Amino acid sequence: MRGAERAKWGVCAVSVVLAATACGGGVDTRGSGAAGIVSSSWGDPQNPLEPANTNEVQGGKVLEMIFRGLKRYNPRTGAAENVIADRIETTDSRHYTVTLKPGWTFSNGEKVTAKSFVDAWNYGALITNRQKNAPFFQYIEGFDAVHPENGRPKTKTLSGLKVASPTKFTVALNQKFSSWPDTLGYTAFMPLPQTFYSHHDAWVKKPVGNGPYAVESYTKGSVMKLRKWSGYPGPDKARNGGIDLQVYTDNNTAYTDLQAGNLDLVDDIPATQLKNVHADLGDRYINQPAGVIQTLTFPMYDKRWNGKNSEKLRRGISMAIDRASITKEIFRNTRTPATDWTSPVLGTKGGFQDGICGEACEFRPDRAKELVKEGGGLPGGRMTIAYNADTGSHKDWIDAICNSINNALDNDKACVGAPVGTFADFRNRISSEKMTGPFRAGWQMDYPLIQNFLQPMYYSKASSNDGKYSNPKFDKLVNEANAATDRKETISKFQDAERVLATDMPTIPLWYQNGNGGYSDRIAHVALNPFSVPVYNEITVH
């Protein structure tokens, strides 16, 4: 999912002075004084909160609270566990029968049925609906007809989806995909009520779901108020009265509000505060491994970055970045230098392979300078790294990475940061292919499979392939990995695909990110899930 959201910082071998900036906070922070309501820092999502149209973290936080699907990822282990699905059966890893549990409804009283899923998936896949997560349905038969590469769709529904009864539907895939059921906890696969279609404009302003919370109101740039839904039938009911997601344009301001007692929860500690956070918060500071990797992505649609020998240029830039100093000096060891494109959270049995990036992820300034020259040099002699300026202290680490590159290339004007005002604007520029140089990116896993770290971002025309990278060899290996029924073979094929990335370097792996956050003494039972998102429904208020 969830590209380019999380905070990332960088530093060269020379020390960097970090200064907090007061850029204005969210809204009236009365949430910390309201009975049973938790106030938490947040940022406006890029797109309307349609499940098949949300592929970034801020929107994903909301969807996790207001929806439940066939499966949910365990907030402790990340394992895919049945929620609305009673069982998902197959005999050939291609044809599946999904049986639902009874008793589920949306918060407006409408029953959740097989049709709720089938209609939602058809809507998400149809090209004219312009849903960013449409590629998640590409393995269902008939996807090419509803989502053609060119021209109008031939039909509006996926031929591989059939409603068998109110509690049962069948799915036919266009190839074997043995781990497909484990993908179904992702937000793209959530069910939708009929009001979504009949009153779409009103629904988008105030989404109706079937999760433990319901949306009370949303004022863009200010606050989204979610309240506990008393009729929620699931076992993971909200233990608080609701969540006020307060919009902040600077996480330093959010942290200051937390310290002042005006905010209950932040899930992104500013880089400037990491040296003080233990003293400030004590055991109310959370720092744990998460399925998040930070990268720099190249606009491969720009010939200046994708021409003859350009892989040497991209490799050289990577080798000019001192990851060890970054993670030590700025992150206070809350990050680990990346050596591949996945995450250690997967474990070696899940496909993580330390060192697959090779020397390209090592700090070798002399070799970096040689490779940049062999690759034709920086386009125009200068490189910008784009980032959003509203969250995550990004200026600090972007400036520091540029310092590292400039030092390695013996050119103090080789690299400079290029701030974009807001995260939404930043994402819109990426989506419209307007980037002229590398830009900050991050990936928060949607589900704990190696497939999720590779296919959505690097498969040709995939939903989160922001750099528009394409390599038929990579695509072929991904297809073979998905079709394999033996787990070891699946992982081996994905690792082979990752080696293609190590050759091409369409992105630069920077570091694996821990989830971190802090909370007030007014709340308890605060934890982050393996995706680094707070488990909001478990929080209690004193």
C-alpha cells in the first residue's frame, strides 16, 4: 500500500544540526479533554476514502477503523486471520469458494452479504472508476475486459466473480495464486454497502463501513471524528468512545501538543526529538520493528534517469549515501540500514535475504564518484530530491542525504532538496508523473508476504509503481512465484526477482524503519501493529 508516507531522515558523516520548526498544528485540541475520546495526530489522505482508492498510510488508518473484510492481519503477529470469512476453500489454488459468517452488517443496518464483496470488487476493478488499487484485482478472471490497457472496457463486471448465495461467492483466478487468500485483509478487498453506489457523493463525504468505528464528521485540514459503533458484531470492539484524528502540518508541533497535554497520541516522533524522547515520555514511548522500508525512487519515465548506462548513475548515487551515519546520528538507531527491498520483519522463512542489494547499498564514496561519471553524470549537473514538507521532518534527512552525496562527488551543488507543501500535493505530483528527479518514498506492507514488498511497486503498471519501472524478466519471475504452490519455491522465485532490482536499481533502499510513537498519561493499552499503525480499538481512556 502505502507509498511515500512515513518519515525518513538522512545525515552525512559530518554532524547535522536539527532545528524544530513551528509550522502550525491541527485544530482545537479539545479531544484530550473529552470523555472516552482519544485525540491522535494525522494527515489528510490523498484520495477519497474508498477502499479501492486508498493506497497510502493516512487514509489506510481510517479504513482500518471503519471497515472489516474477509480477513484481518493480527495486530501482534501480522498473520492473516478470518473475520467475515468463515472459510476460503480451493482444490487447485485457482478456483476459490468463499463462505461468510452470518450476522455482519454495516453501521447503517444493511447486511453484509456475498454481493457486498462482489459488487465492491467489480467497482474497484473497473477502469472507468479510476481506483488506484485496481491492480489488486488483476488475478481475477476477466480483469483485462474491465480494465484494458487501452480503450473502453468491454464489460463492467469480472467474469471470475459469481454470487452463489447471500453467504457464498466463488472466485476464479486467471492463474494459480496459492497465497491469494492471505491478501484479502487489504483494504482494496473490503465490502461496500449499496449506499456507496446510490448516494456516492454523500457517502464519500461521510463513509459508511462495517468496522468498530463510524465516521461522525470530517473537515479537511482540520479533524476527522470517529466514534465507537455500538452495533459492531466483531470480537475486536472499540474499548474507547472514539478517535479524533487531528490534522498536523508538522510533527514537531504535534509532539509539542503531546507534551503539553493537548494531544493523546502521536505515531511519528520527530527526528529532532529522538534524543529527548525517553526523558520526555519514559515508558510511554514506543519503538518496535515494523514492516516498513524507506527508499528513494527514480522517475523511470524520464529519459534523463533511464538512458544508456543510467543504472550506473543510480547505483553510484546509492553508494554515495552513508546509511550507517544516518541511522546512528539522526535516527538514534531506530532505523537499520537497508540491504534489500523487503523487511527483516518477514524473517528468512518469509523471504528476507540480508545483503541481496550487494555493494550498491554500501557507502563507498570513491566508487560512487566513478559510477556517476560512467553513468553520464547528473542530468544537467544537478539533482533534486523531492519530499513533502508537512510531515515527518523530511527536510532534515533530505538535506543530510544531499550533503552525503555532495561530499562523495566533491560538488557542494550536486544535490539539493525540493520541498512540496503538502503530502496530498506531493502524491498528486507523483501520480501525474511530474517528478524530474528522485523523490522520497516508503513502503508499509499491506500484508506480511514478500510478494507485497515487490509486486505492487515494481511490477509493470502496478498500483504503487510510482517510478514506472518495467522489466519483463522481473514480471516473469513474479508471475512464476505467484503460481508456485510450494512455499519454498514461491519465496525463491521472489528472491530471484529481487536480484533483478539489484541489477537495475530503480529505487535506492535506504533503511528499515521501526514503528515509533508516544502517548499521554491519559490513555493506556497503546500499541503499534506490525504495519506501524496504532491499534486504535484497544486503547483505553483513564
